Amino acid sequence: MKRESADSPLLVLEHIDKGFPGVQALSGVGLRLFGGEIHALMGQNGAGKSTLIKVLTGLYAPDAGRIRLSGQDIAPRSTAEAQDLGISTVYQEVNLCPNLSVAENLFIGRYPRCFGQIDWKRMRERSRVLLAELELDIDVDAPLARYSLSVQQMVAIARALNISAQVLILDEPTSSLDEAAVQHLFRVMRRLRDQGMAILFVTHFLEQVYAVSDRITVMRNGRTEGEYHAAELGRLELVQRMVGPHVASGAERTDACAAEGPPVLRTHGLARRGVLQPLDLEIRRGEVMGLCGLLGSGRTETARLLFGADTADAGEIEINGRRQRMASPRQAIAEGLAFCSEDRKVEGAVLALSVRENIILALQARQGWWRAMPLRRQRALAEDYVRRLGIKTADIDTPIGLLSGGNQQKALLARWLLTRPQLLILDEPTRGIDVRAKEEIMDEVRRLCAVREDPATPGTNWRQATPGASESASAIAEPAVSAEDRRMAVLFISSELPEVLRCSDRLMVMRERRAGGVYSRGELDDQSVLEVIAGDGGARRD
């Protein structure tokens, strides 16, 4: 049984503001943690969860607001100072030293000493006691690297407890754990809760929230949406509060694509251990297949497996009916796949390179770096796509890092359109950009599949030179192909339901790392999608 918490919260954050250049990350955020409770912090990407944790642990100083611990105002200026106050954090990525022993990791920076020397015997004995409290019996003298990620996660928790923590923050601790390791972690969390500790549990798995949490705080768009008792907040209501109100519906789309074409890509039982359950997916030529779900549902993981950025443990992929094993992005590109990553600054744009260099990057890589593309051809292609997609830049040789987020995203879209892909995978293509640029990119996504012409220039064969284009652009044009072969398929991944509903011909809803249902065009409805995400509605397959 859960130990009843005190009437007064142990930790209180009030009216916390935190801004960065051009971004207000937190606005008036509040959070209360009670001793003897597990408190889940929920929210979509960009809700402000990570920023709030960094404020609480001293990595960021708040612009406004106050933090109180046991009734006293505190203002930690570093993680070490937060730890001294009794606030410890265990992150998703274990930040320990794998080359050191388990015992050394538990006591690093705080080694017990005797006569000025490290007391190794005492450290080993204390390490065994700490790990026994977490149901862990391992060799404390062995290097940490010898053990699995789940064991390393427990060692990180034991280290946090070794500093007499009053508040334990677990930031996405289950994202890379199998079911047995998750249940072990939950037993430990319940034991610590019953000992009176306040635990802040950050996760994106709904089932885990309800399995272990006593109270839930929901954040949305940098604000606190509300605090709830877990037993009084249904799954569907939780998802609705995380996602927010919807102002668009799939029915608004009027430019539905023409008759569906043959499958471009099929997967059968595609899976990766701890990341994605066996998945069957079919994407047809000329359609926008939407993929939606909460953070951690398996959306991005699916995209990375299809593109060969990660390797599947099981299952197979078919491209145009031919079985493939995507071993690398290079192979995926050769098979006609293109991928715009959700993290455009790390996995997309090369910020120090020019707009021109970023646009021609994928095409140059496909034809081989030993066959350098002439500068004249580079300029012709870049200028053509800057014009087609309306990329706002002073010059094609301007560093792409100086462009707005929306124009960076358009340049990355141009990069992949230049490779003439059969399937374009767009992962969160509108994240972090302004409303107008968002609408322009969404319009472009719909044109890619809904028309049989050049998606950027109506009336033009996609594989013929654009009328009015420079002589250089015409000289490099590819021969015309059939209208059916020109039709592109798009896998559109987004956490914004209005966007994915508006764009999609069919929609696969992901939950808990597996497909929750595939919805045909006539079935798309924001309420039914939320029900599938929450697990409150029956999955429907077309």
C-alpha cells in the first residue's frame, strides 16, 4: 500500500518562467511534489518538461518564480548544489563512467576515506548494501560496462539514493528497458515511495503512468495544464489535455489524391527489440500515409528502420514487391527512399554549409563523391528549387544556419525532392516553424501525391525540365516517365493531429510501440484517433 503523503507538499515550484532567444520555454509553470508519492509529469515534445527539470536541478536559472523545498526557498545553481539540497536526477541516458567499477560509479566524487586514502573495503560493503535495497546482486568490483542498460539504470538510481535524496527525478527511465526490467524498476519505485520519498516520473507511456503513479501533472506549450489524481483522470482525458483542443478535421481536405496506386513499400513483422513491436505497414504510390501517436509510441523508430538508420531485429521490407534488408541510408536512397529527420539541426541541415550545398547534398552522395557535381549544375538546381519552394534567402550561397526554421525545412525538402524519391518520409516536418511556413510545407506535401504533374510547378512533367528554367537546368533533365511512375508516396509523421488528419489519405495510429489501428479516409476523426492513442477505443483496420 502507498504511504499517505503529508498535507503539505515537500517541493513546490510557483510561477516559473524561462525564456531563450526567440522562445518562451516556460510561462508561469507550477508543480507540487508530495513525500510518499510517485508524480508523473506528462506532455508532448516542446511542452517544457525538460526545461522545467533543468530549472529544478540547477542547470538553468529561472527568469521568474520561486522554488521551495520543505517550506524553505531554494535556488540551486548547479546539479551538485541541487544534490546537496536532496534533489537527485536519473536521466534517460545513463551518465556514469562505464570504464570504472560499479562501486566507483556509486561513490565517484564522494569516496569514503581513511587516513587520507580511499577506503576500498568500506566502499564495497556500502555498495552491496545500496544495491541490495534495489534487489540487485552483482559484482561491485566489475566494470559497469559489463552489465546491461537496465542494471546500469539501477546503479544510477542507487547513486542518486546515496546522497540522501528527498526528491528523486526519473527522466524517461524506461524508454530502453524491456518489460522485466520495467517491472523491476517499478517495484523499486514503490518501495522508495513507501519510505516517504517524492518521486517525479517523466515518461511517455500511458500504461506505465497508470501502473505506478499517484498524481499527474500535464504540461502543454510551456504551461501547466493541470494537476490530477491518477485514479480520477481517464486515459482519453489525459491524452486530450496533453494534445490540446483541435481546430481542424480531416474532412477539411478537399484535394484527395487520385485512385490509389500499387504498393511502394510493405513491411511484414518489422521489429526492433525494446523499440518497436512487430509492424505490418503498406504505403501506396500516390498517397499520403499519416503516422501519429504520442512521443515514444514508435513513430520515429519506424521511420529510422525503414530508412536503414537503425537495423531491425526481425521482419522484412518490400520495395515494389522486392524484398530488401535496409542495412544503411545509402541503400535506402538507392532504392528510392528519402528521409527528412525530425531533428533538422543535428540530422538534417549542415548549418555551416550554404543553401546550395545543403540542397545538392543527397544527390551528390547518391552519385558518389568521386564524381563531383559541377558548380554550374549545383547553382542551376539550387536556384530552381529555391524558386519552386519559395525559400527566402539572400543568396543560394548564404549559410543555411542563417535562415529561419521554416526556410531551412524547405531547403531540406528540396534536397530530397531532387533525388526523385518513390517514398518521401517526413518526420515532424513542421516542428518549430511559423504558421505561414507550416501551411506552405503542408500544401507541398499534399501536392506531392495529389497530382500527377510536377508537384512544384503544375503543368510540368516531373522529370522534364521546368519551362523557363536556366539552360543548365534543362541540360541535366531526366527523360520523361509515365504519369503513374511519377506519383510519389509520402509517409507523414506528426504529433500535431490537425496536420496529420488534414494531410493523410490513410492514418496509422501508434501506441506503446505498436500499431493501434489503420484508418481509411472516411474514418479519420480526431476523437477516434485520441481514443486509439489512449487505448479506450477499439482499433479499426481498413
